[in-house]
Amino acid sequence: MAALQFDLQFTDTISKARAGKIITDHGEILTPVFMPVGTGGSVKAVSQQQLMQDVHAQIILGNTYHLYLRPGLEVLEEAGGLHKFNGWDKPLLTDSGGYQVFSLSGTRKITEEGVLFQSHIDGSKHLFTPEKVMDIQRIIGADIIMAFDECPPFPSEYAYAKKSMELTHRWMARCFERFNNTESKYGYSQNLFPIVQGSVFNDLRKASCEFAALQNATGNAIGGLSVGEPDEQLYENCALCCDNLPKEKPRYLMGVGTPWNILECIALGIDMFDCVMPTRNGRNAMLFTSKGIINIDNKKWEKDFSPIDDGIDCEVSNFYSKAYLRHLMKSKEFLGLTIASVHNLAFYLHLVKQAREHIINGDFISWKNEQVNILQTRL
């Protein structure tokens, strides 16, 4: 069992973009990396085989809140953890459930101890404390787990954001104490990342980065962004966090975002991303492609028999036509949801792989600037 290692291999000379390698007991992850979101142990409408063969995913996510409620800890523990349960033998990351709990604003109560909330499934009451969230994530068994945090909404008053951040810091300390006094359950190393908060206030973000860095974790996460703030504030706070978090540790920006958001944040020094956007938008007929954005519902694609996207390395994107996918979506055939989701995920993975290659080749910024314009074009 070895703790997560990060090998920073290349840094862009013009921007702060980085290419590195994360090493876990379940394998290596080349960065920058995009991580498909598998909320309840499954990436919606996409099989594990498709994630490996078509999407080329290196790591996927599970969600602590959802997995705790269903299938539940007893099933996961008896299975031998989430890797064994869902058959994914590469790295896994779990978020703390904090974001999901706090999105249930009408049915939860925050105290110093933790958060009392009602299940969205059956209305039953549960208490998440920092200690319990560590125990739950130990049982789920992800390679990378998250500290329990409060994610303040946007916009937040300064006083609320400060109070929320200070609570997150006290919870963070409790998470690390519990984590350091417990063992990984399944014979491989788990790694705890703290989460930086502070809303869009620069002094709070800086203070939160400094507190997170004191935990001396194997990596650091940035939360509370991409929650409704303008892109300019996302980038400003992202840059500030990258400047104040350790350079030798991977930086994970949670829940971001559009393809152009990802490229801009890579330029600022982010290494890891996740977002539900590729699958959620795909299921709603929006495709991200190497030429721009497609609404596959539009009649203009009805007789377009060209591939969905022959500019990326994905058999699904190369094999099926736009016309056929439009037909499937219009007919509400489940296959359409799968094709759109696989394509969008493959596109995201293709994009970050390209970014890595351009960082290594030394022409990242010129390529990024060109791509940002192409990616936002509506076809």
C-alpha cells in the first residue's frame, strides 16, 4: 500500500498549465484529467466497458450521499468495496456528499456536529458528521476521498461565506483526525483531499488554501465554484487558489464545467476536473464536438449521414451518424441516450488529452485560444 504520488512532468512556459502523473494503487492517471461522474456507482447510460474502450476514462467518481442511501454500506462492504461492486478496477474518487446534502436546503439542518438531513428516497433522517463521512468513504473504498465541507450558495454575503468557511475548516480538521486514526479496509491506500471554500471572496479563498495546505494531504480540492457565478469570477478564484496551493500536489477543481471552462482552468494550473455536464447535456440532445456545439434535435441534422464526430478517437462517435442519433432521440430510444453520453464523455477525455500533448509540445496557449472559440460555436 502506497500513498498517492504526483509526478509533475511539464509546466507550460507561458501559462501555468501543467502535465503530470498521479500514481494510485489502482493505476496511473495522466493529467490534466477529466473524471466521468458515476453518482450511484454508475455513469448514467454508460457501461464500464464503454468507459474503458470508447471513453478512455482513467478514473471515475462515486457519490458518498447516494451510495450511502442506496445500495447502502452493508452491501458495499460485503461486496468488498465499490471497485468490486461495479467492476471498475481503475482509480475511483468519492466526493463527501456535502454538496448533495446542502442542495437539500429545505430538508437539512446544519450544526457544529454535522448535518441532519432527510433522504430524498424515503424521507428517513440521517446525520452526516465529519467522522461518519470518513467511515462511509472508507467502506466505499475509493482511492481518493474528500473531506466533509459546506458549500455556500452563490451569491453569499461575506459574513455567511466566512462563517461557512470556518465551519468547513473545523470539519476538515476532524476529518483528518478520523482519517489518520483509521485504516483502509481493502488492502490498498486511500487518500484524503481537503476542500477549499470561501465563495468568491479573495481573502477567504486565500485563507482557505493556506488552511488546506497545512493538512499536508497528497492533493487538494477546490469547491464552491461553478455554482452560478460568472466565468470571470470562476477564473479569478481558480487562479488565486492555484497560486496559493502547493505546486507539488495535484489540484482538483470540483464540478467544472464546459469544455472552454476546462481549457481556461488548465491554463491557470488545475490538474483534475469532473462534471455531470457531458452526460446530462447529452441526454438532453446537446453534443460537444471538435467543431462546436450541436443540438441534435434540430431538423438540420435529419438527413446528415456524416459521423457524429470523426475528429476524436471514439468508435461510437465515428460509427453512428448525426441523422441516426437524431432519430433515436426523437423516438426516445434508450440507445440514443447512451450514444450521446458516450460521445460527450469521449470528447471531454479527448480534449484534456490534447491539452496535455500541447503542454508537452510547448504550444498550449495558442492551441487553447483557438479551441475556446471553436468549442463555443453553435453549429
